[in-house]
Amino acid sequence: MKILDCTFRDGGYYTNWDFNENIQKIYFESINKLPIDIIEVGYRNIIHEGYQGEYFYTPINTLAQIKENTNKEIAILIDQKSVEKKDLDYLLSSCIQYIDLVRIAVKPENVFDALDLAKEIKKYDLKVAFNVMYLSEWDKYEEIDLVLPQLSGQVDYFYLVDSFGSVFPDFVREKIQYVKSKTDVEVGFHGHNNIELALVNSLTAMEAGATLIDSTITGMGRGAGNLKTELLLSVLNKTQKIPVDFDALSEVTSAFSNLKEEYNWGTSLPYMVSGIRSLPQKNVMEWVSKKFYSLNSVVRALNEDDSSNTYKTFTPKKEYKKALIIGGGKTAINHSSAILELLEAEKDICVIHASSKNANVYSNTSADQYFCLVGNEGLRIKKVFKSLDNFNGQCILPPTPRVMGTYVPEKISDVTYELEQIEFTKIVKDSHLAIAMQLSIELEVDEVLFTGFDGYADGKIVQKDQELFEENIKLFKDFSKKGITYHAITPTLYNSIPTNSVYKLL
């Protein structure tokens, strides 16, 4: 039985396939001392749009350096959906002296196309592995049954990949035994940890005859992550007396634990639900990483409780000259006395709460109020107002179908409406700011004032905040094309917002 560690390749989904020099040094030095047989260091890829880091492309110089730094077999992965036979010479010819195994990530319906790739890869005298995804869905694809007898001599390893982290041990055993009855190719298993069965499923796979098991340091990997290398080695040390250098294992685990604090991979309630329902992790990973999507709203989206519910389409019943859009920043509180004075002085102005975080401060203003609801914002409204019996306002949802499940308190459902469309931008629709901006367009205001859009001070911004900050910048840019005058009336770090002062307006 062999162990393949694919930390850099699978963990790259969190770091954009960049790892600093210290992490790389610790990883290779530690892995050399551990009973790991193969390391999958990254993808070999054709050109993609946007930025992807070193181990997304794993250039030749990187492979050459890895070859010098490790005593393990080296694997790279190619993605069948984006690689054709004509690309293989570019991807493989210059690196065959540095790698031992090429793994092909393949969807079940594409196994015959992948087999054509495998035959071509074999010409480079390299080992080939099929990583067939979506194990829990295999019964839907007769292609798997048909391809198995044709693998001998063309493929060295046939992998069962539990993409959704959703299968149970009996299912793993059944499928491995079936595969082994149809082909003499060695079998591998790659388990995801959505419902925390990666270890038991991997041990079951070994018992059923799998000879290659995947794992990653601290379970680092897409979405909920994978079987932890340190856990697998600890178990095998106990049960099979495999010698393990626990000092080396501790050093590399500690290094990646620091990364985990930053990126927070591992299972959580949304990943558990997506696993049970065999749903792709890509969307869940994106939702969980967003600051404004709570766990409840992600779970609702997965369960489709509210994402397709329709409400009455919002139709303006009053005209305003101005709108005040209030975000969740502290400036909306710090300058609230002046802002409230401004609201009382202005007669044709409405308030749009892009976040209801600061709504309680403005609850007694005579201006009409609108509340943008995304995800779990309805729960925040309940907490802010404590009682919704005298709720004075209208709630506005993004148009259907909604990406994110949205909670609407029953007491305010009769004053909840959805936008017919968000037309000023294509960036995002389930965004508090996008809803607020579209609402101001629907209300046909001449001017929009912003407060509570503070931005983030240097040194205090984390990745999720950075993503939201950049998304908002793009929204402001798109909004500027609508010809509506707008400016911030309190301090902001958004350079894309023209600034004014609330005190100047009094």
C-alpha cells in the first residue's frame, strides 16, 4: 500500500497555488523523512485567464528544484476538461525527467476521452492514474462499467474520488470490489472530509484492496478538505507498525496549521449539508468565504428553502430626490447626530439600509426606510429591532432565482418585495450594495449619499474583507455609469467614491 500526499495541488485552492519559501522548505524536508511514497506537487496546465500561482502551472524550473529536494516519486495532475491531446507535448515533453506519475482528473461521463489522453501519455514512458470524480454519482454513468475492461496496460491506477465527501464505508467497499472485479489495474482512493468519514473510508478502501491512498497535511484541500496525512500516518503507525518520524510530522503539521488559521479550511455545517446532498464544493467554498453569507444562509441555499420563493415585485409608490444608503461601518454611528439632522432637514429623501447593522440608530427618523435582505440579514433585523410588531419600512430582496437562501421574518413578509432585475452590473446580484444601488435606480433619485462605507485600514484587512472591498469598488464603478450624482458624506477609504461632508450640508 502506498500513500500519495497532494497538499500543494489540492491545498492550492485556498492559496491560489502559491506557497512561501519557508513552507516549501519545511514541507519537502519533512516529507523526505516520512513514509510517503508519492507527492503530487501541482497541476500542469495550459494558459488560463487571471492569476494562478506557481503550483497551478508547476513550471519546469519548479519541477527541477523539487526533484533536487525530494527522494519521493513526483506526480502532477492534468484536468481532462481543459487539456486535449495536442496540449500534451507542451505540458509533458520538457518535464518527463522530473516526474513519475501523471494523474488525470476526469468526470465519469468523459472517461473515454481521458482514456485517449492516457494512451498518449503512455508514449512518454510515464505512469498514469485516472482520478474519476463524483463517486457517489457513479451509478448514473454506464461509461464507467464500459471503460473498466479497457484500462489494462493503459492506466496504472484507477482512483475512486469522493468529490462531495458524501459516501459511507459500505459504499466504498462495494465500489472498490466491483472495480477490482472488472480490471487488473491497481485501485486508489481520494476521500473528502465533509461528513468526517475520510479516514474510515480510506481505511475501508485499503481493506477492500486499494493500494494507493491520498491525503494532505492538516487535510488542506478544496472545500472541506481531505484525509489528514498526519492522522493516516498516526493510525498506520499504531495498527500496522509503520515507522513514523513524529518530529518531522509535527514540524510540517505545525507549519500548515498556521496557514489553516488564515484560510480556515475543514468541514463545517454547510460542507456537511453539501456532502449529504452530494453537491459540488466549489459554490459552498465561495459562499463560506464571503463575510456577508452566514452559515444559516448557506445551509438554506443548499436546502433550497428560500432561494426560489417569490415575493411581490417592488414597484415605487413615491418619488424622492435623494437616497441615503447606509452601510455597516462605524462612521454611520459616529456621525449619526449630524446625519439625522440632515434627514430631518431634507424633505424628499429616503433611507436605504445596505446593512441593517446600524439601523436601530435611524429607527425614529421620519424618512421612508428600505432594508436590503441577503442571506441571514432578516435575523439581524430581528436582533436590531427586538420587536417587529411596529416595523416601519419595506424589505427588498434580489430577483429570483436567488443564489443564496434568504431568511425573511414572518412578521415582515407582507412588506417584503423583490427586485425585478439588477441591471446596472453583471458582477454580483446577491449583494447588499448591489440591491441598494439598484433600488436607488428604481426610485429614480437624482442624488445618492453614502455613509458607513468606511473601507479597511492598512494592516487590518483579511482576505474575505479584501474580496468584499474589491467587489464594492467594481460596483461603484458600474453605478457611476448610470449618471446619478453620488458621494460619501462621512470618511471612507473607498477612493472610487467622491467625498463630501455631512457637516457642509447642514
